[in-house]
Amino acid sequence: MLTRCLTFGLPSERTGFEICCAAGRPGTRKSFWRTRLIRRTIELLRSELQGNQVQLHVALQPDSLALADKAQVQQVVFNLGMNAVEATQNQSAGQRRLELTTMHSHAAEALAAVGDSGPGIPEDQHGRMFEAFWTTKQNGLGVGLMISRSIIASHRGRSWFANNVDKGVTFRFTLPIMVDSDLTGAEAGR
Ligand SMILES: Nc1ncnc2c1ncn2[C@@H]1O[C@H](COP(=O)(O)OP(=O)(O)O)[C@@H](O)[C@H]1O
Ligand SMILES: [Mg+2]
């Protein structure tokens, strides 16, 4: 049952990656609200981006509704964003990039991508990336990717990564998009 709704917000008022949460119990009042989840997550990352001189590039497509839990999805974007910032640390300042993209992958899914200009993932490590406690960082915990994947899986989404053609890696995840019938009777609020 639909209980809340939020938006991956954009600089523009008219665009966003809108997500609805379906954490309600039967019989509870249906309602949803929109927040600017991506923008808020960027704000959380802002000091890291500035402190590490990472250029941020954001390209978000118009709203799409998807089933999700706001705090959890924010956690995923934050985890991926922090990994991207950390991955670019050994580059010269002018080359550090974080790219945040959202789009419709097809009719039933919304897709988000977090890409960076870091070294990418060595092929022999690909199989370990989502393992618990897998880390190559001196002070890493090695749980961010595992948690992110389990959050997305619990929303019936998919998550994966691929090295970029030029440099760096892009992590992607999908969330199911809500169809009109999911929203019937829902109370929309911004
Ligand atoms: N954007 C990235 N670029 C390169 N390697 C990455 C990236 N994101 C994750 N990794 C690799 O995956 C490992 C696990 O990441 P994560 O689960 O977030 O744990 P942690 O960040 O604590 O190491 C990292 O230690 C790193 O080796
Ligand atoms: Mg991490």
C-alpha cells in the first residue's frame, strides 16, 4: 500500500526522479509526499565534493514514480557518491568527476547511475564488490556496496556496475516505476 512518495529533485522545478514509498500497512491512510531526494543527497555530499575538488555533473530526467523507501534510497546514492569521491582522490584536481544521472530504463523501471573518473574496478575484483567486508581502503568497512545492493533488491530493483570506456566506473540501480493504478486514492502532496 502506498504511504509516501518523494522526488529525486533537480535544479529545475519541473524535472525530478520521483519515488514513492510503499511501506504502509493495509488499512492505513494512503498518502504520499515528494521530496528532492537527489538534491538532498547532493547536499549531504557537498562538503566532500568541495573538500576533494570533485566536479559534479547532474543529468536527471523528468519525474517517474517508483516504489521505494526514501531514507534507504538516499543511503544508496550517498554510499555510491562517497565511493566515487574516494575513487577520484588520486587524480589531479581538474580531473575529478562525479556524474549523477537518472532516466527511465524502460516502461516499468527508473534507472539511476553514479559514475566517476577514478581508476575503475580491476577485473579480478569484480566478483567481490558486493561481498560483506570487501574493501581495498585502509580505513574501509567494506559494507557500503553490500548494503546498497540489498536495499535495492528489497525494492525489487537491480544493481550492477561496469567500468567506463574512458576511465572510472559507473554504478547503476533500478527501481520499479509506479503505474497509475498504484496511485489510485493516494493523497499527493509536495
Ligand atoms: N567508485 C569506485 N571506484 C573504484 N573502486 C570502488 C568504487 N566503489 C567501490 N569500490 C571498491 O569496492 C570496495 C567496497 O566498497 P564499499 O562496500 O563501499 O566499502 P568501502 O568503501 O568501505 O571500502 C572498495 O573498497 C573499493 O575497492
Ligand atoms: Mg564505501
